[in-house]
Amino acid sequence: MTEVGPFERGTDGPRVILVGVDGSPTSLRAAAYAAGLARRQRSRLVAVFVTEAAPAMAGWVPSAQALVRDAAAEVDAELRAELARAAEQLGVDAEYRTASGDPVAELTRIADQVLADAVVIGASEQAGHRVVGSVAVRLVRLGRWPVTVVP
């Protein structure tokens, strides 16, 4: 006869859920899904906004880089405020981070840093990503965490 251990309450689900956000409709749905999952699993939610460098052609227009930077800062501030409101309303332990660089590299770096158990990302809406590979596909190919792609 095997000895039964003490009754365990809680879950064996993810303790830390990382979600990538960029302000797009799919990323906002991914954030809502991740927040609900974090609430149900009593997990910590880490939302990450990654700004990419301005396109090379932006250097041809004198004020383009400043406009791109200002637009990213505005989206960043809105996402940070929205996450804080939602986390308080849901009673979720949430953290918001901003990074700059390649989205896959930065999401991977932060997921490793916070010891993420799961990654949630919105599906790409850009047609070219079917050929090159979206952020979601690239994260799945890394195979380091379960990745949920929200349409």
C-alpha cells in the first residue's frame, strides 16, 4: 500500500504568466485572456511592451524618428494605465515592463528573468508574417514555455 501525502490545495498551473502587448486588438485580447488565467490560477502576470527601432526610412524624414518615439511612449503609457486598472479590478498581481529591441529577443529575455511558466501572445495581423514568421511563431519554435496564441 502506498502512503498518501497531505491534501494539497491550489493548482499545478503556471505561477508566472508573461503576456506581450503592443496595443493591437489581438494583443489586447491576449492580455485579457492572460489576466483571466492569472486570476483563476492565482498567478503573477507580467505584461511586456517592446518598442522596436524606427524603420530605416524614418531617417529620411527629419522628424519621423521623434514621431515614432512619441507614439510608442503614448501607447506605452496607455497600456501601463490600463493594466494597472484591470489588475486592481481583477485582484491580480501584475507587473508591467517596457523593453526596446527585437520583440522575440526581449520577450525571451524577460520570460527567463521572471521565470515565466507560460507565454501568451496575440496572433499577428500582418500578412508578411506568414512568410517570415510572426513573433508568436518564433516564440513557439523556441520551445521553452507553453505559448498560447490568442486570435
